[in-house]
Amino acid sequence: MEMSKGKQELILKDSKEGLVMIQSTAKGMHIQTSKEKNVNLKSTQPRFLAGPFSVPTPFTEDEKKLILYLFDDKLAEMYGLDVVVRTEYSSITRSSMRSLLPRAWIDGDIITMYAEYKTIEEAQKDITSPRCWFLPSYYSQVVLGDSGDLNPYRRASRFQERYMPQLETCEKIYVPVHCEAHWYMLVIDILRQTADIWDSLESLSQREKMINQSLTILASLDFLLLREARLRFGSNFNFLHFQLGRQTGLPQQPNDFDCGYYTLKYMDNPSIVADQSYQHDSDYARILLALYLAQSPLNDIRHKLMQDASNGYGKCGAADSQRAPCKQTSELRKAARNINLNQTPSEALLKTLL
């Protein structure tokens, strides 16, 4: 590919690994420029194409096969409902995984699986006293939906056993929330009795709605946990009385489609996307996330997934055996279907939860 005379030339070359490296023949290289503070400027550095992703470093042969397998267009068209990541409580289909493609809006199932991994890792630290709860994305969708039916989430339910264990040791609760085609995180600090909105794309026009949503979520926790909370923290304890605020100084995403990535990474401690020095490389961040979810030992079907990818996509039709729903799917997630995500929580719902 040749640019106009007097300007630098860019050449695309096939590498031995089957990737494509973008290489400059002029003085230095300048693929992308931006005045945004948190964009990773791709200058002076070669880029490699791995499937639809442009990344700064090449991948191993096995990783390349897995990337191509996960994001193959034909397989997605024929087997979009096949499960590619599974735990006991959550799953990601091939179609949901494709929400990690460049410039796509990240699906709630991706955020839920990340929360599931964090939940498992937290329990592995100390199964008797997890310090943080990481709620799946569909919890806030149910709370903010038309029905607001929280009965499936009451104490002794499978949901609370998984995501809300041991309130007496819990210090923070992470709740991913969807607002007008945008994801943000509500971080609830029980010890400080605060609830902070972590938002990677702040908007004054959405601030009031986010406040209403956050108050409704706090009220839902009172509905589910108030009796237990007051036994543990005193008779005056109320989640709804927590000081509501916004986390200031957060790096802002350099585009309008990576809010889901920032939201799920807020669950990390420390969170790299909350550091002022963070430089965002969207393609690289997404492909690393996809590989992490697929290759993790927490993925119950990772061995079959890797084998199918290694065998030239394996017997794609055989993936039907992975279509059985997770144990929680039919019982706990059906309330999240057909929810109007743009609905502002009503005062009536808030009173019902109280």
C-alpha cells in the first residue's frame, strides 16, 4: 500500500506465523495519532494482524489458532449458540464472544463471566470470608427492569450462595450497571458506607439517571439483606443511607465503545484502567481478554476448546454437546430477558423495594 509522494510508505508483509506486520520504510512510523490522553499511540512500533485484531506483539501458534477459532465468521453464522466458556453458574456463547471484536459493544455475558472469575478467585483466597462481592451484570438489569422481581435472589437461593456469601466479612460490592447503551460500575464500600459511581465516559446528561439507578440498586440490597445486615452492623444500618458519589480522576475511554471493558476491569485490585498512566490499546485489550476468558483454568471446557482449535476447528457440529444451559441460567437469568434497559427506575419500584 503506497501513500502519496513525499509522505511515508507503509508495506504489508506476510509473516512466517501467518500474521501480517505493518512496517514503515520511511523515517520512523506513524500509524495512528490522537490528542486523546489515554490512547496508546501506535508510533515507532510494528503492528501485527491476528484475525480481525491489530496488536503490538505476535502470538504463539496455539493462541493464533484459538483466536481464529473464536472469531471465525462462518462458525459464528452456523454455531453462534455454541458455548465457548463455561463455569457452573455462567457461560459465554460464540455470539457473545464476538462482542469483543474491534469497535463492538461488549455484551453483558462477558462482564458476567469476568465477575464470575473474580468471585471464584475471591473464594479461593478464603472460602469462609470473601472480602468482595462481584455481582453479574444481569442483577442490575433485573433490579432496574419492569418487574423488579428479586425473589429468586433472596437468602438461601443459589444466587446468594454464589454471589452474596458471608455478609459479615464483605467489605465491597461491585455492581455493573447499564444505562442508555453505556456500562458503568457502582462500587459499594460497606465499611465506609459509601457508594461510588465509576464511569469511564462521564456525561452530565446521564448523571441524574445514574443516580436514580444507583439508589434503586442500594434499595434492592436492603430488600435482600437488611435483616442480616442489621444483625451484623447495627439497627440503624441501611444501604440506601450510604453516601452516594462519583469516583473522580478516572481516565476516560478514548472512544464510545469500550465502556464494557473499563467497567469489568474496575473489578481488579488494583485496576489498571483507573491509573492515570494507563494507555488504552483497544484491540490488544480485547484480544487479551478473550484469551484470558477462554484459556483460564476456570473455563470448564477449555481443553475441548483448545483441542478443537488445534485440530483445524475440530468437528464444529460436535459442539452441540456444549449447548446445555448452566444450572443458573433458566432459573436466575430469565427475569433479565426482554428488559427495557433505557427505562428510568420508577418511584413506585423504589417504594416496593423499600
